[in-house]
Amino acid sequence: MSGKSISIAMFVVLLALSASTFAAESEPPASPEVTAAMQPYLDQYKLAGFIGIIADRSGKVHYKNLQGYADVEAKRPMREDDVFWIASMSKMFVGASIMMLVDEGKVSLDDPVTKFIPQLSKWMVVEEKDDAHMLLKPPVRPVTVRHILSHTSGLTGSAEMQQVAGSDTTSLKARALSSVTLPLQTQPGDKYAYGNQGMNIAARIVEIVSGMPYEEFLQKRFFDPLGMTETTFWPSDAQVARLAGSYGPNKEQTGFTHGDVYYLTKPYSDRVHRYPEAGGGLFSTTHDIFRYGLMLANDGELDGKRYLSHAAIEELRKEQTGTTKVNYSLGYHLRNGMFGHDGAYGTDLSVNPEAGMVAIFMQQCTGPDKWKARDLFLKTAAEVFAK
């Protein structure tokens, strides 16, 4: 081989080595601390698998952990393009949608709900109740938009119609109007009671004020401009094929039991018979939730586009439950300086606006330890990010 040929060959080898090195350097490492913290949950069949992201507000992912299985039976590891039912994380988008309309001067948080849905003036409140009787009285104050977003309205967790027909088989309009068939359990503002009914009524207000279906509002105002291409109430068959399996430990604690998305009606892609469940119906991916988290971490702005004003973000970061003093805002959990939300199967977005941390934990756990796993991840993430 000539000297020239050897030089070319060496150049090709060096180019290949540098390319592989760049690829390795550009891919965020797994956090050893997160790996160590989560491994016992995997070993003890408490958690089948998860994706953990620790990033900063600039969009740099410092650590990315993919551990365990998305499909235990097929031994398919967790992948970045896996789809998750994010359940109550859906509430974040209701609060953000209302705040976008507040920014536009079309809604006030202290507007009575009846300003937009007059039929709800028929709401009554349980004053006394036992096995023999129930005494109802009119509300002493109006139910406001703030009340329905902060779970302090007195509403039951779901509308009576949903309890009978299913969570997603009726329109937001029908669900909102049917809320008068059950009385408010407490006076508006007096107590905190978590549920989805208030969120669905708030989403109906978004429809009324914006003049478009709630799902269209989300698509045009958030999902499309943020590049959230896989967040939807109606995952396609291709997305369902990438849906991470729902697992919990079996009775013997020796393996996993495969669960299901109990709350929603199949097929999930059915846009004719299924409607948005604003309080818990969205499916999404790690990428999409990261995009949304970056917008929150950057004070309502991302890539030069402003979605929410500074004042709106401040409202979403502030406790909104009045005298109940529960750490909840307007569709956002508040914990340890972070705001965001979690979902029924343990998915979570938490943003620390002071530190600039965006932490994402994606799992589909039906077992009882999902919140312990989530909390430990967040604790570990905060410690790792601080370094």
C-alpha cells in the first residue's frame, strides 16, 4: 500500500473515531445516582421501567436514564419514543389555557362560572346529610374559575353522567351541564377536594370563550407551536403500539401483573365516540413533555415565542387554595419549590424556576409504590442538579 493510501485510510479511521466520540459525547449520560436510587424498585418488581430526564432551562439534558422494560413479556427495554398515558398531567394544559385567555382579557380568575355557563346557576350545596335526609341550600358565594381550577369548588370528583356513561363518552358541554345533577359537597372556597369535574368545566369555558373545540385550542395554541407532535387525546394505532405497558407487582412480589388504562374507552383512536377528558385523558411522550417543561421554565416563553405572560406564570406557581392552604395552584402541583403535575400511573413533570431545573419521570406503574419512586427520583434529581 502506498504512503498516500495509508494516509487516506488513517484519515478515514480518525474521522470515524471522532464521529463516534462526538455521538457518545452528545448523548447525555445516565445519572449514576438515579440508577442506584431506582434499581431496588426494579429488582423488587415495584416498577417495570422508567425514563428520567434532568435538564436545565436552556434545553441541555444533563442526565437521561432509561431503565427497565416498556414491555416485560417481550423484554422490550424503555425507549425514548415510548408513549405514555399522562392522565392528570392533562390538568396543566387546562390551567395554562385559561391563563392564556386571562392574558387576552377574555377571562378573569374571579369570574363566576355562571358568566359563561348560566345553566349552572342551579347548583345547590349539601348543608346537612345523613342516611335519612339531605338538606340543600344555595351557595353563599359564586363558584369562580379559580375555584374549579384549584379543586375548591365543592364539586364531586366526576360528573354523575361520567360515573354512569364513562369518563370520555360524552362531550365537555354535556358533562359541564350535567354537573348540576349532583349538589356541591361544600361551600365554594371552603375545602379542597381533588377531582376532574372542575377541569372539564374549565375546558368547556375555554371552548365557549375561544369559539373552538378544546382539543383544537390545545393544538393551535400549545401543541403545534411547541412541537408537541405526539400529545393527543386520540393516539393512533401506531402510537398505541409504542404505548409503554402498565405494570404492578403480582401478589407474591415475584414478578409483574400487566394492567391497563382503566379510565379511558377503547379504541383510543376513536374520534367519533370518544371526547376529550380534560382532567386526565392525554397521551404524550418524554420529548413533548420536555418541550412544555422548557416553556414553563423559561417564564412562559420558548424559542422566541411567548405563550404565557410573566403574570400568568406567577399565578400558576402560586398556591390558589385559599384558607385550605393545600399546595396546589391552577392545575399545577406545588412541591419543594417546584411546580408541575403528575399522572395516575406515576408520570411527572416538575420545574424549579429558581434553579432552572426541568425534571421528567415517565413510568406506567399500577402498583402502590409509584409515588415513592417518583418522589425519590425528584429528590435525587434536585441533589444531582445542584452539583
